[in-house]
Amino acid sequence: MGITERKQREKQEMRQRILNGARKVFLQNGYEQTSMRNIANEISYSAGVIYFHFKDKGEIFQELHKEGFSLLLRQLRVLDSVIDPFERLKASGRAFIQFAQENKDYYNLMFLVEEPLKNTEESGFQIAKEAIKYLHDLVLACQQAGRFKDMDPEYLTFMILSATHGICALFCKDRTMSFEHKTNKELMENGYASFVTLLEKG
Amino acid sequence: MGITERKQREKQEMRQRILNGARKVFLQNGYEQTSMRNIANEISYSAGVIYFHFKDKGEIFQELHKEGFSLLLRQLRVLDSVIDPFERLKASGRAFIQFAQENKDYYNLMFLVEEPLKNTEESGFQIAKEAIKYLHDLVLACQQAGRFKDMDPEYLTFMILSATHGICALFCKDRTMSFEHKTNKELMENGYASFVTLLEKG
DNA sequence: CAAATGTATTGAACAGTGTTCAATAAAACA
DNA sequence: TGTTTTATTGAACACTGTTCAATACATTTG
């Protein structure tokens, strides 16, 4: 039965086509400003057809959300070659910030968009947990190497994520203009360096 | 000429009435989900009249944005009685986080809503700078007391804000569920405590 | 081949959004 | 009184996410 197989493939291709259109429009205009009609227009289909392939706008969100985390993880895994866990931790933060700078819209989607983010066992939520686990393992490795003694690894992980995320969040929501005479790049990189200075004393 | 005076007062009252309605609906449904018709309905007026008293939805946003910072600053100034600058700095962070917990919607408005935030000399943007200055002065006082030697105060200020904001941002956008078996309150307070541990070594 | 079935796509419709504006009501001034 | 300002309305416009009857197409069946 090669036909139903091809049918399935074609359906998958259509899903991908919609997703490609959605990604493109979304990377141009931001998630909130992207309408179903924009997406449909981008791929020269009617808006209605999207609802044959996706439940709603939320499902497209979930898919792109997952993509973003997949991209981030890929970027982080490059650092697996760095052997020393603390060096890898510090580099991960820098890579994280760089990711936010270069993929502002993905970052918004992943961490800053208002959306239920249905925790449906699987779904994009799972890959987010994977990214957290990456950081958590790194923290544990640092502790095994003698760093961060007497600190709870869970809260430490959350704190490191928060500090790094905070830098990116202020940037992504344009709340950095209170710090004048400094470019965003300077602010983010030196701000993070400042955090690293503290980490090194821990 | 008492009439034009009264007229002005009445106009101001109407502005306030709209703002009150906007605040109420917004605190219930969140900023994005609040429509001009919702606001108008709340105060039993037609939607059109809002545009006689405000330029657009953005101006209402600005006004509530300003309110939020005013509320935050009032809460921070309670800590002026704490003499030791480092103790005050630590307490400020706790107060900041508490503010986010108790005023999630204001917090979203102030730091997480997508909105141009026109930097029009005056406007709510000015009071945001005031809040940053509060933190910056605190950092400088800590340095004069011998803390954070050889660290750039600008970047340090930005970093401390980022770390604290990061905690609140993850909470306000419901991105804390990757850390299971911990309540939001636990996570935020112990996460911050973890940051303070680092600060104490700086 | 033709008819019937199932699948994919359309375009109109619905209720909602922010915003504008002619008409109108109300108040202040002459 | 009539005239001019000021405040308010409600309809309209172009948009939004979403649903759904109608339709075109592809495949299977008679």
C-alpha cells in the first residue's frame, strides 16, 4: 500500500509548509503580530486550511517553541568538547545569551510569550525540560569538582537560569534603555561577565 | 473663572474613571486580553469616548505602567530605614520579588508586555529610570562600604536587576514548571537566597 | 469507464479586536 | 435667545482566530 504512505507524507509536507510560512512571518513580525491569514497568504493557501492540519494557533506555537529549544540545545551541545564543567557552565551562559541576541523572536516564543503551554506529557514542553536538565547536570558536575559547596543544586540551577534569562528578557522586551551610553551587546556581555565574577567566588 | 477650572477637574475625573476601569479589567484578565470595549463597558460608557480622553490603548498602558513603578518604589522606600547598604540591597531584592508575586499583572505590564514604551522625555519611562537609579545608588553605597571591589557598578547594577528580574519573569510567564516538586514561592525565595549567597562572597 | 467515497481546500460567516468619525447631545458663552 | 465648544454616542472600517457548508480533487469500488 504505497498510496496511503504517500498521502501521509504529503500531509506531513503540508504541515511543514504551513510551519515554514508561520516561522517566516513570525520571524519578521513577532508572534503576537502574526495572523493565520498572514501565514496562509505567505504560502498562498486560504486561512481555513490551516485548521485542517493544526488544531489552532496554539499548536503552531507549540511546534515553533519546540524548534527553538531544539536549536538552542544544538548550540549548547557544541560546548560538550569543553571538558572542565565550570568552564563549560560559563560558556553555556555566553552561548545562551548569544542565542537570545541572534534569535530574539525564538527567544520570545520560548520564554516570554503568554501562552498556556499545555504540559501534555510529550509536546514541546518535554524538550524544555531537557534543556533544564542540561544545566542541572552541569551544576552537579561543578559541585563534584568542588565548586558551589553547601549550595542546593536545584535552587542554584534555577538561579543561574534566572540570572542569564533576566539579561535576555530585559533585552528581548526592550527594557534596557534605562542604562544609557551602553549598547545592548556591551550591557549583556559585561553584565554576564559580572555574574561570572560572582560565580567564580562561589 | 471657576468654570474652566471645574471643566478641567471633570475632564481629569473622567480620565481617572477610565483608568480605574482599565486597571480593574486588566487586573482580572491581563493586559493583552483587555479590550477598549471591556473597559468602556466596565464604566458604562461607549468605547469611542476613551479616544477623546486618551490617544490610544498605548497611552493607557503608559499610565498603568507608571502606576506600577510608583507602587514598586513606594514598597522599596520602606526599606530606607535599613541603614547598612548591603542589607538594604538584599532586602530590596526580596521586596522586588514579593512585589512580582503579589502584583503579577502590574509586573507583566512593567517588564514583560510588548509595547513601544515611547521614551517621550517625561512619561512613565522616567519613573522606571528612577527605580534603576535607586538600585544603582544602592550598589554604589555598597562599594563605598567596601563591597564588590573592582567591579563596574553599571554592569553590576544591570546584573543584579537581571538576576532578580529573571526569577520574576520565569514566574510571571509560567516557565517554572520544569522545576517540579517545588512551589513557585519556594523556588523564587530560595533561588534568590542562592543568589544572595554569591553576592555575599563578592 | 462511471459512480461513489473520502480527503483536502475554499470562501463566506461569526464574534471579537483597535480605531475613526459623522451625528448628536449637553453645556458655556454671546 | 442663538452660537460656539465640548463631550458622548453608535455605526463603520479593517483587522483578528475560528468554524463550517460547499466544493474540488484523488482514490476506491461497482
